[in-house]
Amino acid sequence: MKKKSLLIIALLIIPYTILTAKTKDTVSVMMETTLGNIVLELYPNKAPKTVANFLKYVEEGYYNDLIFHRVINSFMVQGGGFNKNLEQKKTYPPVVIESDNGVSNLRGTIAMARTSDPNSATSQFFINHQDNLFLDFKAKTTAGYGYTVFGKVVKGMDVVDKIALLETGSRRGFNDIPDAPVVIKSVNIIKKK
């Protein structure tokens, strides 16, 4: 009886231990662009579904040869959805919003781009070029959800600055698109702890 009880307790504790360890992991990725490299530390403990979603795209090489298609100096740089011909790439279903995670849209953080539907984020992301607290979670309403921050730039903010300072214009229905495309050559996982 005692052995059975210990076995049952072990079977209950082991999955919890694995789950807890997994959510404490840190993951870093390197984004190689035509203007230089950006290293991002992701927050699986703050936005587990969002990080898993982003890493799914990373592991498939999805972001390779896509561009930063929306660039607004002193606001943000956005990419992850279109190639140089402004053709949108097919995505997986949207990820559930996790903006109520206590992480703010500060300079250098990466967040998921989305439509007006809070649960519409797929592959597109943006890196905040300045503190954008108005994008933070306020309430569980369509207007109050804000945008899910799921990591931060730990190296290469100078590259983000270069992107943000590019001349932009309008082309094929896109506003704020860089005149000279900034291509994401690749995104690769460089560290898991």
C-alpha cells in the first residue's frame, strides 16, 4: 500500500516538476538582418503560448527572407509577415493573447502584432523603438488588451535604431515601408536554458 501511494505521488509530482522547469527556461534567438544582428531573449515564463508560437515559426525557417514592412521612428519596427515583393506568407491559426503578463512595451521589447481582434496575432511581431506604455494591457476588453510582450533585445539595439531611422514611404497599399528593404535573413535559436 505504501509503495502504491508513493508511486501515485511520484506520478503526480513528475509532470508538475517538468512543467515548472519548462516555464522557467530562457530562450535566446539571433535575428540576422541585412543591417546587422539582433539577439532576443524570450520570456516563456511570462508568455508561454506566444513564445511557443514564435519558436514554431523560427524552427521552420518561416522568417527567412521576410522584411520589416512597417517602420515608424520613435515608435516601433514591424516584420514577420511579408517578403520583398510584399506578398504575405501563410500562417498558422492565431495565438491566444497573453498581454496580461505584467511586462510593459518598453524600448527594446518584442511584442506580437495583431489586428483589432485581441486574439488575432500569428507570425508578425514588432520591436518597440521607445517606451510605448499605451500599448500595455489595461483591461479584458477589445480596446484594453494591448499587445503581448514576449521578450527583449539583449544585443543589437543599434540595429533596431538603424532600421527605425530609414526613409519610408507608401507602396502597394503599405504605409511606413522602408524605401530600401531590410531583410530578415534568418532567425535561429542560439540558447535554451
